[in-house]
Amino acid sequence: MPPIGLGALLSEWRLELVPMLVLATIVLAYALPVRALRRRGDAWSRWRSAAFLFGGCGSIGLALLSPLAAYDTTLLSVHMVQHMVLTMLAPVFLALGAPVTLWLRTLPSQPRRWLLALVHSTPARVLSFTPVAFAFFVVSPWALYFSGWYEATLQSAVLHELTHAHFVLVGSLFFWPLVGLDPVPGRVPYGFRLLATFASLPFHAFLGITIMASTTLIAGDYYLALDRDWPPSVAADQELAGAVLWASGDLVGLLFFGVLFVQWARSSQREAVREDRRLDRLDRLERLDQHGPPSSGAAHPDARPR
């Protein structure tokens, strides 16, 4: 591989067949129902479409087809950027696109029943249960980088691609119920969503610091065997990878924390409006009970007999 730099960032794009086919399938699975919905005259938010297609699918494409993919087996720091994009960035944008809601509105009756059965199945309820999803989200990176799993993914193309899918899946299990736009199991009140997000921040920070401070090289035999003659060194690259994990985990987590806070505020406003309307209806009904409905045959109080 050439040294990473501006030239490599412009030229080292990888048009890998499997990621391209998977990404194209995801795009079509969303874009075609949106088109069908609009052709029959129903509305669908352009912001949701942009979040799913450009934010979610765009993030996956950036991680798997850009120079991030070209250098993800050469530099641990580049792999770490790819890891965070697939685990924290792409799942949030995919969830903001509300694809389950879209498919429930457009699928024929039988596929809709299959989707509902899948969403409400026991495995889905267990995996999306907040403590279980939180455990997968927190424990997976530790298991990946402090076992032989990560080095095995560097030496096997199949394991490498499956790990990418694992990143997106684990991030989706954690973030999808927290976003709460789709009717998926595992959704909890906003207070618990904020708590779960806030609780995840120290774990990424602690893992990043641990990687930075470790005197044992992660997949050291593999990286040393590459015999790169351009910087950074393997040890310096590992320190940079830990810093990337620490900083990006906190940044994305805090941004998502802000998104949840705004959602909570808007939900409270909508609830207040609904409560005002309910009280208005009760007030009108109470007045009717007290005074009775106006009689169409009653004389107007200002009327005078002739």
C-alpha cells in the first residue's frame, strides 16, 4: 500500500462487489417503497429519506468503499474510524429513516404479516431489550480487540466482511429502540433513553484509554509482518486508534444525547397540546351537561311579541 496521504485519499477507492451489492439492495429496499407511497398520493418525510439514504447508506458506503476500506487492514487507526462509523453513525441515521414504518405502509398483506411477526418475535424482543443491547454494544469491542478475533478478521476476507455486518447490527440493536421512530420492541421512555446513552459514554472512553496505554500491540504479529516503511509506527498507530475511539465515541454519543433531548422536548410539547385539547373537550361537555344544548325552537331573548 502507498503511504496514506492526499493522493491516496483521492485514488484508493475500493469498488468491492459484495459491499456494493448489499448497499444497493438496502437503497432499493427503501427508495422503491418511498416512490410507491408518493405515487399513490401519500406523504413521506424527505428528511427521513435523506437520513436513511444519505446519512445511513452514505456512511456505510464511506466506510466500506472509500480509502477507509483500502487502509482498514493496514492501519489500526483507520480501522477504528471505520468501526465507529459503522457502529455509531450509520445505525442512528438508518433508524431516523424509519424504514420499518415505511415497509408496514407499503408492503402487501402477507409480507407485512411476516415483518410484524419478525419484529415482535421472541429473539427480536430479547436482543432489543435495553440491558441486552447495551451489553452487546459495550462488550463487543472489548472482546474484539483483546482476543484473537480481531487478528483473525485481518487474515480472512469472510470474517472481515462479517465483522462489518456485526458492527452495523450491534449499533442498530442499541440505537434503533432509543431513536424510537419505528414500532420495534425495546423502546423505553425518554428518561431511560438518555440514561442508556449517557451510560455508554464512559465505556468507549475507558476502552480508548486502555488501548492507548497498552504495552501489548493489538494484532502485533500481523501489523509488524506488513513491514511498512512509512509512518506512523505500529505502536504510534495503536495510540492514535485509542484516541479515535475515545474522542469519536464521546462526540457521537453526546450528539445523540442532544437529539434525544430535542425529541423529548418536542414529545412533551405535543403531549401538552393533546392534554389541552382533552381538557377543552371535557369543559365543553361539562357546559352542555349544565345548560343543555341550545334549542332551535326557543325564542331569541331580544325578540318582542307583535
